[in-house]
Amino acid sequence: MPIRQMKENPEQHFVVKPHLQNTMNPAQKQPKTAQNGKGPPNQEPQNTKQHNQTSPPTKNRGRRRGRGGRKSDQGDVCMRPSSRPCTLALKPLNQAPCDLVESNGNRSVVNGHNMSEMEMGFPTSSKSLSFAPRPGYGQVGAKCIVKANHFFAELPDKDLNQYDVTITPEVASRAVNRAIMAELVRLYKESDLGMRLPAYDGRKSLYTAGELPFARKDFKIKLVDDDDGINGPKRQREYKVVIKFVAKANMHHLGQFLAGKRADAPQEALQILDIVLRELSNKRYCPIGRSFFSPDIRTPQRLGEGLESWCGFYQSIRPTQMGLSLNIDMASAAFIEPLPVIEFVAQLLGKDVLSRTLSDSDRVKIKKALRGVKVEVTHRGNVRRKYRVSGLTSQPTRELVFPVDDNSTMKSVVEYFQEMYGFTIQHTHLPCLQVGNQKKANYLPMEACKIVEGQRYTKRLNERQITALLKVTCQRPRDRENDILQTVQHNAYDQDPYAKEFGIKISEKLASVEARILPAPWLKYHDTGKEKDCLPQVGQWNMMNKKMINGMTVNRWACINFSRSVQESVARGFCNELAQMCQVSGMEFNPDPVIPIYNARPEQVEKALKHVYHASMNKTKGKELELLLAILPDNNGSLYGDLKRICETDLGLMSQCCLTKHVFKISKQYLANVSLKINVKMGGRNTVLLDAISCRIPLVSDIPTIIFGADVTHPENGEDSSPSIAAVVASQDWPEVTKYAGLVCAQAHRQELIQDLYKTWHDPVRGTVSGGMIRDLLISFRKATGQKPLRIIFYRDGVSEGQFYQVLLYELDAIRKACASLEPNYQPPVTFIVVQKRHHTRLFANNHRDRSSTDKSGNILPGTVVDTKICHPTEFDFYLCSHAGIQGTSRPAHYHVLWDENNFTADGIQSLTNNLCYTYARCTRSVSVVPPAYYAHLAAFRARFYMEPDLQDNGSIDGAGHTVKSTRVVGESGVRPLPALKENVKRVMFYC
């Protein structure tokens, strides 16, 4: 990696090895394009000067950036006003020895010399790697003001101290730890604690404003266990608490960091302030992650099957350019309704359970839903003892007996409850709940239990529950903004005793931020259409009077109908309409299928697919089928996934699925969107950026550039063994950068680093062999374009802030090694950008009544970009809302440039990212995240279907309900590899 060890002076934290300067390209001069909507920009590129970037004076940190850049030695760009690929008069690449190369054991070899890691410029730890500094601020676009859900927090001027807390006997529950500490503070605040009000993280750390009167002290705390209710005997537990001084937090360091004078964030100081501001809410509400929930904030709404939604708010302290900021957003989550257990079970099963016996499947469903849930007993008056459910009895209550003494004297559960508590069990046909551990089974009748309030539901929601939850969470921007303001006022941080104690003041006003609205790019369509180019309006356009720029030909296709309610004539009519729409949109589409439409049952999907595939081959004398249309029932269970798995990993056949509801109610818009998907699956292009084909995209058009997108999807909560799926896509056309080939692989459960970016293995014949997804995609780019990429832009989705260092170190290293394995000294400069959608920053129009500043949904306009005030103090990040809202409040994407050897300006990367959002293949709208990242997400999601049933668990279940052990081979990582995609599938956008 091209860096040296960090020096002591924090101002010199970014040092690039000089030889890399040769490979970097300047920010190209940006030609102006006519954006007045009256016509496409002039095809002749104009050498107009780029906007100067105004920014606070910053040190160059080892790289020359910003205005003008330096001349490239990589060749003269031949800009031609044609739609053919730009041609380059390329000079030989004068690149110094590469930094990362194929490894030879533990050492690497460059030009025959052994090099140690340090000689090669590897950082020895993540701390020696610094992220790209901000090169300045963007200037392109119409300026406007937006409001952000960030509230300015004044920095305290007090010393913050950290103390270590040890509680014995050790307690696993944060709530119990907090109760112990609250009791300690109540008893000793005015004496031993010297009037200090400490903040506690619920684990090992205690924080104070100013020192405590001791460096170490032991306390004995007695805590009453209130599980036994009001009149029952109170159980007291004694705990020993040791508080020991650890360190002072450096608030000066934090001040310097916020002022942009230091690049390393003081995480400890930020963490302390975060804990202080959460302390009061921890006591008032139900804390989950960084959010707080309560049934009192808004009336809980029923989601069905015993669940309800609770409203709450997210809270986090963040370092920004305006100083410290408190980010507050609204939140919702599913909770288990605090119902009597019998009522919960009736809701869960959707039927009366009091009068009929339960089936085996009912019992399994109840057990799954209640395992791990806390219940309280209701048959003992005021004694409300709490238990955690561990299972369900297999017999009904009336048959249950248990030993009451060491002589194995047995007593029935019914008798025991009658004699012990005078409680007559009414519904003896129902099973009992098993509570406590499995060795010593405790039985509780369902009718004597109620679910304890405040338990979050962490398992998967069904479709109906998701719809109900979305209804609750979907708020128009104005309503969301009002709720956020109300939350801040209700939390009354000015009255918060902890905030007061630590000297933190929170503003009650949303931050006003200067934003810019980037212009939409011109799109190019085929010259045979009435409209050859198009300027999208408010993030959308349509296919009327336009033809795809590269419409493909479909000669040989077939259709399978899996839906019993769709008659053959209806299916035929639908296929005709779809074929016509493909023709109108610019494809050549044979109106007749190879064989008549084939009707099949969903459970015979494999047999049906293979029959149609082979029957078609016989009919066409061995010519491959090009496309399969499939009509599926609206609720089709595993059918869709099975079909995709068989087509893409077994038959090598492109497929397009259509749901029954769309077949009956044919809409032109639906058919147009399906035709867009079919065209790219066939290897075509729907549209391209006009600036791309006239070679006017800075840092893309000048030299062959490949754009990657990468994502990892993890299994849902509760699945503790399923692998994570990584996907990488890469552009396969230049200069258009519109077509993306994709690769997928399975890796260890919840592993975020992409393991297969680059890999080597030993082959008995060829020796050490290199491979991996980056290498394969670089090779396919060269095959497709005839050029090797001389620049890499890598958009990485799904990485949280805490993983930035790790992911950059590992994945940049893999990119370097993949390049070096192809050719000595081949090290194209890399720009590595993390894309985040799971954040809580929301942007609102400054004036909701001004219709010119919002889209139809009341959201900010597409193209709105923010890189000041609420962004990072020193690093290169920005928020971009590239799409028009449909419903609810738009979430801008957050882009963080972690590494930049291409010297992008702020305008350069912001405009490129925004323009790419208009090239998404599946619809005629700009999308909310840059398409390569979106495609990687789609590919990873698709690959989950490739895990055959035996991969979903350690074993599969056969027809008789028996578990069958899988015999598939496990890879080196301990994860079974996914079935391989067929070669013809890899080359096209199969995931669309």
C-alpha cells in the first residue's frame, strides 16, 4: 500500500510514495454542457475552465490537489464527437515497480529482489493508514438551504474522567448493572462520591465531570429482587462494587479534531459524551442499540400475530464541521404484545385455541415464537414472578406429571396448581410452557402466564407485518421533521441533570446547511427513435418515442406458466404484448415462441425447466434457447429462487419472471420496465450518458476506467450458521460505463471483508495459481473492450464506520495483488468509496410550502448534495440525494472517499456519482445509490437463492421429515461454495 509510517506531527499524517505520482491523473477540465432543457449539450467538447474550489486553507498532506491538477503522462485524449468508443493514442505506461505483487511465501518478489512488508510500504497497523483528506468543497449546482436533523452540541469545558467498574458476583444484564450503580449513587452521591453525578455505560466504565475524591474504592450494595412482587418474600442480593480511576479524557484533542487541526478522532471523548447524553433516556425508555422506544411516545399499532410496533427515536453524537452534533431521528420497531399467553397464541395461529386441540405444526409454531420470551405468572395475586420460556411440553397439561420428592412420588400439574395455589386449570387440553433450564423442567400452564412488556421481536417479520410496520414508519418529510423537533423538546436536554453535570448544551433547532442541486445529465438513446436524447425532469423520464441505444435480438424464447389461474389464451396474449413492447423499445423480438406455452406445477420446477430447455433445443436443431419467460403465482414460496438457481447455475439460461397479477392487469408501464430488464439480461444497453459517448466525463473518459461495485449481505437475525454472500460487479464497457458483469461467492457467517477478491492456490501441474473476483473482472473488461483498465473506481456498499480501516486495508491490498498478478508493474490508481444508506441523517426543505424546492412527495429535489457543516471535519465525504421521493422521507446516500489516488475534486466525484445514478437499467428514474453498488446488492441477494436446501441448514429435510446430511464439499474457509454461475450468465446483468 502506498504509504509510509505516520510521523509524530499530526499535520503530516498522509504521505504518498513519490513513484505513485506518475500513475495519477489530474482532475480533467470539465466541459460545460447546456443544461437549460432546450436541447442536448453541444457534441463538440469545449475546453472551458473548471470551477475553482473554495475551501478553508488546508495543508496538501503529501498530495497536490485541487485546481488544475498536474499533466498526465499517460497519453493524449482524443475527444471525438461520435457515439463510438473514444480512442486513445496511448504512450507506454511509465510506472515504477508496483507496491503490491504476487507473494512468494511470506515475502514478496519484485524484479527478483526479496522485499519485507515494510520495504513494500505495507502499513504495519491500521493506525498508519489515513483516509483521503477533503480536497476542497464542491461548487457545481444551484445553491440552496436545507435543514438537517443535526442539533449543535456545545463542547464542555470540564475535565472528563474515566473509572473502571468491577461488580462481583458478575452480572450479565446491563439493566441489573445499572440498578446496582443507581443504588450506589443514591446512597453515596453526597458522601463518598463528593456530590458528583456519574454516567455509566452499564458494563465496565463510569465517567465523571471532575475527579472523584478517591483513586480506588470498594462499595457493598444490597439490591432487592423485585421479580417476586409486592407481597411475596423479598430476595436481597449483595454485590461488591470496585471503582478505580483509569484516565482523563483529552477534550483539547477533541476540540482540535473538530477544528480540522487533527485528523484522528478521539473516540474515548466522543464515547463519554454519547453515554452522558443517553443516561437519562436509558432510565426513561426501553434502550435498543442506539435507539430508545416507549409505548408512551405514540400508541402502539398492532402488526398481527401477537406483535405491535413501538415508536421511538435514534440518538447519536457525531463530530462534524460545525462542531459536535447530536443526530436525532424517528425510529420504529416490532415488539411482542404484552398479552396473556393464550391470547397471544390465538393471534399467532389466527384461530380459537380454547376449544380445539393443537396440531403438531401449531405446536412447532408456538414453540418457535415463544422460545426465549419472558413471561410473568398471574395466578399468585400480587406475586408476579418472571420466567424465560425454554420450550413447550409435547403432552397436554392434563397428562403432565412430575416428581414431588426424592422417592419419585408423582403429582399431576393440574393437582399441584389446585392444591398449592387454589388455581383451577381450565384448558387442560393445551400444552404447558417449559421455563428455566431443560434439566430441571418447570411447567407453567399457558392461562397462568402473561408476556412481559418491552420485549423486542428480533425474528423475521412476515409480509403482512412488514407492510403494517412500513405504514407506521412512513412519514411525510414535514411530519417527520415536526416529530424530531418534538422529541428534542420532550427530551429537554437543558433540564437533563447529566447534561448539566457535564456542561453539555444542546440546541433545539435543526441545523441549516448550504446545499447544491446538481443538474441531471443528458441521456442518449438510439438515433432511430423520435427522441434521440433526453434530459430527465425531477429525477424521472419515460421510454415514449425512444429506442434503447443497444437493443438486443431475441429469436429463440419459450414460456412456462406455473400459475393455475392463468389460462393459456391469457398467457399467450401477455407474451404477445410483451414481445411487442420489446420491439417498440428497440429490440428485435420474434413474436412466436420456439414451442407452445408449457403449463407446469410449481413443485415440479426442475423437471419443467429441463423439459422446456431440451424440447426447445430439439426443435431448433441444437441451437440454445436465449430467453425463458415464466409466469408465477403471486405467492410462490421458493419457486422464484429455485427457478433462478436452476437457470443460472445449471442450464445457463436467462429468465424473466412475471407475477400473475401483472399478467391479468397488463399496464404499458409494467411492460416497458420488463423490456428494459430483458434487454440488459440479453447483453444490451438501455441508455448511456451523453457525456460518456462524447468523452466528457472527468477522470473516466480520458483513459480506460473500470468502475466496481461491491457488497456483502448477511443472513437474517436468528440464522446463526448461514454463510454471508459477497458480490462484486464491474463495468465491462468503456467509455459508456453502463454494463456490469457480476460475480458472487459465499463466505463465513457475518464476515464483512470480501474473502474472494484475490486468492491463490496450489495446482499440482501449474504451481501457484492466482484468481479471485477482481482479477476475473479485470480480465473480462480487457476481453470486452480490448483495453486494460488504467484507472479503478471502487464503490463499496454496506460498511459501517467502525469497519472502515479494516475493509480498506484488506480490500485495497486485494485489488493491488489482483492487478500485480496480471502483469508486473501493473498498478492502476484506485479510488475507494464507501456508500452508506443505513445512517440517520435526513435532509428537509428549508420551506415546505415552497413547491419549487421540493418534489411531488415533499422531499428535497434529486441531485441535492451536501459536503459542508454536517459532514466530517477533515475527511472526504458528502451526502447525495440522487432520487425523487415516492413516499415517506427520502434518505440521502452518504459517500465517504476513503482512498483516492486519482485526485478527484469534490465536484468531480459528486457529479460522476450523481450522473451514474441515472444509468440504472431497471427503470427510467434516477436511483438513490450509485448503480454499481445497487447491482452488487442485487447480485448478492440473488445468490442467496443458489444455496441449495441442504445449505440452508446443516442438513436438509426429506419428504418424510427426516434430516438428510449434506455431502457437498466444504471449501477452505469452512463454507460450502455456491454452485458456479454459467459462463454466459456471468457476462450479462443476470441479477437485474
